[in-house]
Amino acid sequence: MEIMLWNTVLSLLIGLLSWILKDKSSELNRVTILINRTREEVAKEYVTKVEVHADINRVMTRLEVLDAKLDRLIEGYHSDRSQK
């Protein structure tokens, strides 16, 4: 009787442990798949060097135009003051 009770308790514990391990294993597998998909999606959004250089050149061109306009504005301001 005592051995049968002990066998039943051990069987239940082993069954519960097996079920928990299987559940955790499948959850780990699911998370691994999600992480791999996320890595693939993030890699699609990386910027290439060519795109970065094109954007920087466009910004630099605009800054040069603004610099030239500011120079003309300052020169006009100084020439107006010198005439007075």
C-alpha cells in the first residue's frame, strides 16, 4: 500500500515536471523564432553608406546656400551703415 502511494506520487511529480519542461521548451522555441524574425525586420531598415552620404551632401548644399545668403545680408547691412 505504501509503495503504491509512493509510486503514484512520484508518477504525478514526474508527469507534472515533464509537462512543465515541454511547455517551457515550446515557449523558448516560439521566442527564438520571434527574435529571429525581429532581427530580419530590423536589418531591412538599416541605412546604406550611399544613402547617408547623399543625405549629408544635400544638407551641406543647403547650408552653403544659407551661408551665402547670410554673407550677402551682412554685407548689405555693413554697406548701409557705412553710407550713413
